[in-house]
Amino acid sequence: MSTSTTASVSTHILDTSVGRPAEGVAVQLAARSGSEADWQALGGSATDADGRCKDLPALPEGTTHVRLDFDTETYFAKKQAAAQQDAPALRDSENGRPVFFPEVTITFAVVPGEHYHVPLLLNPFGYSVYRGS
């Protein structure tokens, strides 16, 4: 929850290749106080069955920039392994990875007192983000 001296962040992921929430994606949160400051790792979570991270760590006072790191490679590798039980391998990039974007990092600016909901729309060969509500 944000206060007048801090901002707060939430996120969720929709897998647009299947039209469903992406469950089990690891998400790490980092923050810094100024564009020249070092990033401070705050911890992480994983998306639930609704594709939401409901327990991301609170942001420290003075945070001006936030970074969300999504482990998409592990998510798509598990998804591909399940699909291969019933069907041929999914089309892949030339380097043999199960997904073209093995991780997605979103960095954005925040101001105290505001809540930032940042959804990730994800598929094996693309992604999009936006500031939600």
C-alpha cells in the first residue's frame, strides 16, 4: 500500500498465446532513489493462478525508479514440456531456447503516494506492458 512518502507496485501477467493468466512466473522487484543510484534488490514473488503477484515487497521511502524482472524462460520451458507430451515441439528461435525473450525487464519512474499497476501481456515471441489501474 502506498503512503504519502512511498509508492506501491503491483503486476499481473496474461499469456496472450493462450488467452489465460500466466501462473508460476517468478518476478523480482528492485528500486533505486535517483537515476544515478544503484539498484536495491527488494525480493520477489511468483504469479498465482490469476497471473497476479499479490505479495511484492514494499518500496522504500525515496524510491524514484522501479524495476520488475520476469523469468519468462522458465515459464515457457514448463509450458513447452507439457505441450510436447501431446504434440511436436513448438517452433523455436535459432538458438534452441523455448522462448525468444528469456526474461523481461520493465523499468519505470514512480512518485510518492501513487500506486503503479504494471500488467505484462506475454507470448513466446513478444510482449507488451502498460500502466494499468
